[in-house]
Amino acid sequence: MTFTEVGYTGGTTPNATYQQVCGGHTGHCEAVLVKYDTSQVSLDQILKKFWQINPAYYPPFGKGGQYRSAIFYFTEQQKAQIMAAKAALEKSSHRAIFTEITEASPFWRAEEYHQNYNKKNHGGFGSCGKH
């Protein structure tokens, strides 16, 4: 079984809220926590999907933005696997990948209206202050 939850991580403010993260002073990025059964799906399969969606071929504008491309790992084994996948993609695409790869820090669950946001908003995208 795979479970996802939307929230904020990578920053310094405990129990960060959407408004705080949008303010740009917490250092958090909006993130999806993925919990999965390794007997049903592998980290490589998850990474393959991530790289299809968000490979970050361009350097980020500024540091620590909430919409930066990032992968947060929990173990050194995951880190090694992620770094190897990134290197393989860079080699095959002949392009640098600017996705941040960082040790996981506390994850703060986003407000309920952000959970399954696209489904609740018919696939629409919001922006800070508009939801």
C-alpha cells in the first residue's frame, strides 16, 4: 500500500502553516510524504516517476524557495540510491539536475484543504493566498 500526505519540510519553523511557508521566511518547501510497501513498489520506481515530473534542469531562483525541487531521504542507503539515480539521469540526458537531495527533517502536515488539492479543485492550481 502506498500513502501520500501533503505538507512542509526542510525549514526551521515548527508546525509551519501554509501562510508562513508562503511568506518565504521558514525555509520549508511544499512536499509530499510518500509511505510505501517495498514489497509492492521500489524507491527506484518512485524516483523514476519523480524525475518524469520534476527533474529541475535549471538552477533554483534564490535559496530555499517553497517550490524548489527536492528529495528528502531517511537513510544513507536511500541517499546513495537517489544520488545514483540522479547521476544516471544526468548522464543519459546530458544535463545537470538541480534537485536538492537532503536528509529528511520534521514534516508538518499541511492543512486539510491542501490534501488532495487537485482533486478538490478540479485539477486547478492555486498560489499563495489563493486556494
